[in-house]
Amino acid sequence: MFLPQAAKILANLIVMGSTILARSFVQAYRQALANASKNGVAQEAVQNIKRASKTMTEAEARQILGVTENSSWEEIVQRYDNLFDQNAKIGSFYLQSKVHRAKECLEAIHQPKEPDEK
């Protein structure tokens, strides 16, 4: 008779404790957001993430493809094809996309712009 009541009391304590803990986490998170907004940290962080995620540097592209600054365009394309095919077999979409973005970055640098035809 004492055990069922003890189990109910223990269950109620666990539920109340977890509710209090969850509320305190939510309140702390809201306070952290408010502090970040006052300092402008949140907006700056979001802008940095957007800026960093859209661009790949030439050095990063060369590192991904494993080519040097002296590599010819043919060598770059050969490395791209090799790495892209290897990752297609493994099934890593993330690595394939990184290899593709690296080629796009270097392509913009190596390929001459075609003159506008009028």
C-alpha cells in the first residue's frame, strides 16, 4: 500500500522537476537572445554565416582538388573528374558538392570571359 503512493509521489516530483528545468532553460535562452540583440551580436553572426557559406576561396578550392597555383586547367579538370567519380561510387553527396564547388570557383578564375556578341 505504501509503494503505490511512493511511486506516484516520485513520478510527480520527476514531472515537476523536469518542468521547472525546461522553463529555466527557455528563460535563459530568451535572455541570451535579448542580450545578443542589444549588442548586435546576433545580426553580425548571421551575416558572417551567410557570407562564409556562399563563397569558397581560391586557396580552399585548390586544397579540395589537390592542385597548386601552377596547375593547368587540364590538370584541374582531370583531378575534378577523378574525385567526382570516386565520391559517386562511395555515395558522399557532401564531398561531391564540395568538389563541384571547388571546380566552379577555379573555373571562374581560369576560364577567360567570352566577349559579348552584338
